[in-house]
Amino acid sequence: MNRSKIKGVGHYVPDRVISNDYLSTIMNTNNDWIVERTGIQERRWFTPGKDTVTSMSAAASKMAIERAGLEVKDIDFIVFATITPDYFLPGNGVLLQRELGLQGVGALDIRNACSGFIYALSVADQYIKTGMYKNILVVGAEIQSSALDKSDEGRSSAVIFADGAGAAVLGVSDSENAGILSTHLHADGDYAEELYCSDPGSSREVRISPEMIDAGDFFLKMNGNAVFKHAVVRFAEVIKEALDANQKDKSEIDLLVPHQANLRISNYIQQKLGLPDEKVFNNIMHLGNTTAATIPIALSEAWEQGRIKEGDLLCLAAFGSGFAWASALLYW
Ligand code: UT7
């Protein structure tokens, strides 16, 4: 059986920088609260009319393909993780496929929110292992800012979530010592409404009504405390599961790339694992929480900064809406 390997990573973030001070002019918040409670100093929001989930993911994908030493035509499948597609239907995978000129290539959408990229990676990993595909584009991209309630009521979510895209090319590993060792996926739908967006939903007489708009039900709703409490437990569990499955010790991790939910969550996990700063990658400080895009953007930035080297043992881990949580252990 083949082993799959990440051959290239790329990312795109919108050029519109949203500072904490700017947010404090449109809602009742302040820089000190945001930095202390989330670690975020600034984030990027898309420019309407310029950025789309498709355009951002295409830019990230082209970068990943080039860094993989491949051409766009070498991609034979797309797995696209997003909960904020450009259209309600069809999914965003086909839109990216069209943008890249890959008509005919299969495209699958994954809707597992913050864990979406690891779920997508896991699906792609199975296809590479079985030999069904050779070079799969695995994408995480989101425009969250248009789903945020930017009033005082929505401030705890509005200061966190942001926009961006990341991509990885997953191909066949040509070495025993490189590639994905295992992926671990979990979910618990009992908590679906702790972080969700109810409208537009299908099970209503009409999907969108003026009443729904007035009620603001199309905004993202999050019970931050509940999510936080579950996140710290599940992150630790799912990382341990990945290490145990491969008989590895936490001290062997060269770089932990956690989903960028809140810097306090990442710091807690780091402390629990006893990892030094150089073994944990965080970029939430300047990019906020871009849901499914955080891990591929982080991989791309870490690679650019020389924080990932050939042969390094990487652990990816995520937790979010669903609740869904996941991890992956891989040699770069
Ligand atoms: O991406 C994956 C899923 N998401 C997450 O993992 C996020 C997990 N949750 C969190 O990151 C945190 O729960 C938040 C950052 C969302 C909130 O932080 P917190 O420390 O849990 O704050 P809190 O909700 O307990 O609120 C504490 C206080 C409240 O005021 P009172 O009731 O103590 O007077 C809030 O009203 O902070 C207030 N508050 C704010 N103040 C200024 C909430 N949001 C803000 C704000 N600015 N933006």
C-alpha cells in the first residue's frame, strides 16, 4: 500500500487587516480584552467584490502545487473543507476545480468546520494509500467575517473569526520515512448547537424569511465557554491517541500545529504536553481563527519560516463545531 505525503503547502490571506482597535470602534470591546482572552492582535477580513472563497483557495492551491514541483494538470482529485462556501449549493470544490481549469477532476466538499482540514486530509490519505489518486489538492478556506454578528451581542465570536485559505498537495511518498502515519477523527453531535448557524436551513417552509433576518439567525452562534472546556480535553485526548497509535512519545514531536482557536487553548495544550515554544506553531496573533483554513495556513507559514524540515515529526490537531475533533501524525 502507498504511503501519502504532503508535497507542498500554500496559503492566501486577504489584504484587509482588521485591528482590535478598529473592532472597538464598531462594538463594545477593547484591545486588552481581546489580547488577554484570545491572543489575537489583528486578523484579515475579505474585501467584498475582490475575494471569494474560490479565489482565495485558488491562490493558495497554485502556491501549494508550485511548491510541490507539480503543475495544475497533475492534480487528479480535490477535497475542499469549508463551512462558508460561496454558494449554498453546489459545494466549493467544483468552483475551485473550474477556477483551476481542472474540468472532469472529482471534487468533494467536507463540512467539519475547524476540524475540516484534518478530516479532508484523512479522506485524501485513504485515496492515495489505495492508489485511487496520485496528487490530491486538500484545501481549507473560509470567509467567516460575513457571518459574524458585529454588534455587542456577537462580540465574543466577532473578535475571533477571520478569513483566509490554505492548501496542501498530498501525493505518494517515495520514502518509508516520510508521510502520514495516521489520522484520527471524532465527533459528538450532542453538542451541535454549541457552535452553529441555523439559517438558511432546509427544514423550514421557506429557507430565508424577513423574520429570520431580523432575528439574526444567519449569524454564527457560539457558546464560547462550553467550546473552550471541551476543546482543552479533546485536543489533549486526540493528540495522545495519535502518539499512542504510532508508539511515539510527546517528546518526539518536532512541531505541533494546533487549530488556531484561541491562543489560550494552544498554550494550555503546549503546557500539558510540556513542549517548548519552538515546538508549537501559532499564528492566531496576526490571523485570528480561520476555521478550516487555520492548519493549512499555519503549515504554509511554518514551512516558509523554516520551522518545518524534512524528516520532522508533525502533529496536527483540531477541535470545533460539531463538536468534531481530529489529529494527524506525519513525517514531513
Ligand atoms: O474554532 C473552534 C471553536 N472555537 C473555540 O475554540 C473558541 C473557544 N472559546 C473561546 O475562545 C472563549 O470562550 C471566548 C474568547 C469566545 C470568550 O472568552 P472567555 O474568556 O470564555 O469569556 P466569557 O465568554 O466568559 O466572557 C467573559 C466576560 C463577559 O463579561 P461579564 O459577564 O464577565 O461581565 C463577557 O460579556 O467578557 C465579556 N466579553 C467581552 N468583553 C470585551 C465577551 N466578549 C467580549 C469582547 N470584548 N469581545
